[in-house]
Amino acid sequence: MLLDFEKESRVGIWTLGMLFTIDIAWIDSQGRITKIKSRARPWRYVGWGKGKAVLEVNGGTLERTGTRVGDILKWTA
């Protein structure tokens, strides 16, 4: 899931209602990943990160694909 907040800000993430672990990537206005939390457990507060968007994928996906802080992601509306 991609959460686009339309402007860059400080974003806090919770995993409420999740039944499995997820990877979370905070993305700035240039599409650069600024922070990654791997395998965030369900029903936990994950923390804050700065970004315009947050990407949530199944736990382990970012590691498996070699995605790292500093990588640039592009998406279209």
C-alpha cells in the first residue's frame, strides 16, 4: 500500500489491525527512501519518519528486493 500525504511532513505509523509483519519505507518529495523499518510486528507503534509518502509491503520484501535507504522510487497517480 502506498500512502501519499501530498506534502512532506513528519509521519508516525502504527500497525493496528495487521495480522502479519510488514516493511515500511518513508519516501521524501523526490522519491528517495529516507527510512526503512523491516518486519514491523502487528499491533505496534513503529515510529516517526520524515516523508511525503509511506510504502507498506509484506515483511521481508524490501530486504529480498535489495531496497535500501537512499534508493529512489517512482510512482504515478
